[in-house]
Amino acid sequence: MSGVPKADWVVGVDIGGTNLNVGVVPLAGGLPITFRTEPTEPQRGAKFVVDRVVKLIKDAISDVMEEKGCGLEDFAGVGIGAPGPLDRKTGTVISTPNLGWRNFPLRDLIQNAVNLPATLDNDANAATYGEWWMGAGRDTRTLVGVTLGTGIGGGIVFNGELYHGTSDAAAEIGHMTIDSTGRKCNCGNYGCLEAYASGPAIAARAIEGLESGADSILLELAGDLQDITAEMVSEAVVRGDSYATEVINDTAKFLGVGLANLINILNPEVLVIFGGVARAGDHLFVPLRAEIRRRAFRVAEEACRIVPSELGGKAGVIGAVACFKSEVYGAL
Amino acid sequence: MSGVPKADWVVGVDIGGTNLNVGVVPLAGGLPITFRTEPTEPQRGAKFVVDRVVKLIKDAISDVMEEKGCGLEDFAGVGIGAPGPLDRKTGTVISTPNLGWRNFPLRDLIQNAVNLPATLDNDANAATYGEWWMGAGRDTRTLVGVTLGTGIGGGIVFNGELYHGTSDAAAEIGHMTIDSTGRKCNCGNYGCLEAYASGPAIAARAIEGLESGADSILLELAGDLQDITAEMVSEAVVRGDSYATEVINDTAKFLGVGLANLINILNPEVLVIFGGVARAGDHLFVPLRAEIRRRAFRVAEEACRIVPSELGGKAGVIGAVACFKSEVYGAL
């Protein structure tokens, strides 16, 4: 730990396909004391997104300086979570289908703009590590996280350490094939979990059924058929809409196949589900657990708690700080 | 290591659905100096199988005593690999569809019969660990093994340690779903990798096509349609049979889906393939690697060597010794 700055705060950055979240978290652990969010709008280009992130970081730092009466020297640095695959050593995002970046030196762009050391890790890794540090995975050894959003990602914690794999590409759970001749995925392949259970995939499946004449309050909620989102499907389910319930039951089946695979392979103690679709609560979790029970080995299924994220939208920010701390200080 | 017997030799036992292999391996590492094998014949009952294993162990120990002029005190114990799921702590096999055992106290039965301490681990875990210790995985950090036999199993080595999961059920790769509405598996589910790429599944797919009128030397090799085995399919491929080549190409596709999933999830440095079907050599590995390249993230695929086992039929025995040594002495 020699040469490591003594400081009280770390900025956490969570770059998603839909939203940018930035918060300031105590180095010792805890919830963000300030939290800012803006839409990502990736179609406006990489420079636009980076500028927006940098502004959010500077604003968040100002918030804390004002509130705590402290200076920049009280900030250890910035932990960044971004969609992968990426190279942690060079701080480069190698490719992100959902943001359109290729070999993009994200870490250094941010580091130079805010004049603080920064680390880069996969966003789903970060959320998972955050949940292990401060959320549903506290005091566990082996935890798997699955992020259901614009894409589907994942993270794996073994014995309290985030597992990155041989080339920082571990836990790319969204592109696990669950139906080798199934739906086409954004990645070009067929039958990836993401092609069934990501937010856009859930919405697409809902729209397909409505186009075939299904009756539902979804149209009313969305106004226009093409504006239907996965969140609206969850909302319609909670309001008792039977068609939306069918869509969520199918989602639970597809997701159950993917999670049963993870349980059969990794035999984790906890499996944490992130993302808006978890808001459907028991409407999702009851059929999900049933499908997993049907497909996973019993000893593995019985050993595993399957729970929604405790930290919700803040997991990515808290986790990006956990990744920064683990990388710079060697441990949490 | 206090209280641990000083000894030169360990007996390794590999209990498969088809064959029982027993060998004696130097505690310091190396190949078996004696090796005995007999058919399992599980249909003759658990007692028959255990008696046969015990006789093989005693005969193997006698071989070594005679050759080396040593006594029982020069044997540290017996490492056993058996199909799982199992409980390492109690030494019990919880259930094995392919052998028909349930809550079976295998370790203690063998331990008491041969009067040496014994350990029990999953057979595929053992083969994988053996390959890491003395085979294709030497000097690597993260290795995944896939055993293609009567069933399909797997093993995971992280940083030189065998990964067992929360309840000793990790790496049950054969029951990964690759087609959620696909072929029925012995386990009762649909679309498991094992239902496509295990030995009996390869044979079943070959027979289905022949029943529909395909032309092949397979019938000649087998004599009777129902006697066709996966090994015969590999042999027919090597002899240039075009129908058998089609069967192996399909096998490569199914297997490629499963292995791409493992690479996307675990991002290993090496993936080792065990089993007779690997004898098809490039006829299997060329289309297999192509399917993996199509489905896995490029950075993960490029980081991973996909190779046949170096230790072949001896991996299970050497690995059972590795498991014994790691459990009793704390490290390899």
C-alpha cells in the first residue's frame, strides 16, 4: 500500500446502455453520499458520452466538497464500470455492441479530464462486486450476479475476489446459448440468453404477441406499440394484466434455463438478479425458481439463494468503487 | 502436515459408467507404475462394483509391493473418483443416473476394505485436476476439463486449485441446456449437452439416421444397428465414411455450443477434452473450433487453447491421486 493515496472518498461511475450513474462512496465502504444520473444517449457519439460522464464526476465531487468542506486531495480516484469486453490493464473498452465503441481508451480519457487516478472494469462485474461488498452477498464466499438491462451481463465472485478470467472476459453470461437454433441476437449468433431476456428482447416478444392480436393494457401504457418497454411489461403484470403475465412467464422460463446452467456450472451460494425486470417481484421469481428447480442439480439448486439486488440502481456505482479499491489497495 | 503419513505411493481409482481403472502413482507426481482396468458392469449391482474395485486396488498394491519390495506402510492412501453429485466430507455418492447409486457411502466401504485412508471426489473433477497436475494443463492458471463418455462431466481449476462450489456440485457441464426444447436427457430434462454429445447420444443420433436409410460402413463395423458406439463413429470417420463424418460434424456443433458457453462464462486458459470421441482428431476439432469461434467472445476464444487430453484413459487415476494429495497434504 506504499505510494497509495490516503483519502476518504472514491467516485464510482456506472456507464450503461441507457443511463450514466455517478456517485461518491466512502473508501471504507457504504452507500453513495451523492448520486447523479443522466441518460447515456450513445447515438450522440463517444465524445458526447465521455463529456457527460466527466461533467457528472466533476459535479459529484463539487457536491461532496461543498457538503464536507474537503478538497480534491480527499478523493482517492475514480472507479469506472463500462460494458465489456475490455482490457483492464490498458483501460480500453475493446467492443460494446450496445454503445458502438471499439478499442476505446475510456479510462485514460476520464483520468486525464478529472486529474484523478482511475480504474476500469466491466459494469456487470462491478455491480456484482458491489452487491458482494455492501448488498445481498455480504458474508458469502461464492456469488454470481446477472444484470438484466439493455444487454445481459454477469459477474462472478470466488472467495471474496472478483474473477476476471484469462483475458478479462469472464462472466459474459448474456451470450450463453440456450437455444442453438433460436432467436437472432445483436451479437450475430442465434439463441443467446440476451436475445430472450434482455429489456429490448422482452419488449420485442411482447410486441410480437400484440401484433398477433393479444389483448393487454400494454398498448394503453405505451401509447404506441413500438414504445413498449420491459419496465411496462413488469408494470402491467403487477396490475394483473394476463397477457403481460404470459410474457413474464416466458421470460422466467428462458432466464431459468440460463440461471440453471450457471448453477450447474458454478454451484454458487447466492445468485443476484439486477435490473428493472426484477421489479415484477414474485410474478417473475416464482416461475423462475420453478424452472431452475426443474433444470439444475438438486444439491446445487438447494445450496443457492436466488435474490433480487439489494443495492438496485446504485450497485454499479458502489461496485465500481469496490473494483477501484481492490485494484489500488489490494483488497476490500 | 502433522499426522500425515510419510509414504511414496498413492492408489488412484477411477469409477466410470463403463470401466473401472485403478493405478498406483508416486505421491511426488508422475505416471502410474501399475495400471489395471475392468468393465464396471453396473447392472450387476453396487456390491459387485465395490468388490471389483477393492480387488483391483489390492492387486495393484501387490504389484507394487512385489516390484519395489515395499510394504503397505509405503502407501499413503486411496484417491477415488466417482460420478457425482457427491458429498466429499462424508464420502457419499448422492446420486448417479448412470450407475444407479443413491446416498451410497462409497469412500468408507473402500477405506474399510483396504485399510488405507481414502478420499472421494467427482470423476470429472479428478480427470481435470490430473491433467492440470501432469498433463495438458501444466503451468496454467485456469483450466476447464470436459469428459465425454457414458455421461458428460467437467472440472474447473482456478489458480491451481480444484473448484468444488458451495455443495461439491460445480462443473456439472453435461446438464447445461443448449436447446431448451430439445432432445430428452437421462436426467429427465430437455436439451442438455449430454443428450447430444455423450457416447450413447452420439450413437443414438447415428442410429436414427441409419434407420432413415443413410449409407455407411457403420453397420458393417457394428454387425447390428443397435451395437453401434461413439467409438465406431470415430473409427468410421477416420476411415473416410461420409455419413459418420456428418454425425461428427453435428457433434462438433452441439459440443461447440456448450464449450463456447463455458468460454464465455469462465474465460479459461485451456479447455481439455477427454474421451474416446476425441480420437476422431481433426475431424472433430476443426469443426468444433469453428463453432466455438462463431459463438464465443473473440478475446475469450483467442485466449483459450482447446486440446485433447494428454493423459487419456489414465487422467482419472492420476487425478484421483491429485485430489487425495491436495485434500490430505493441502497442496500438490
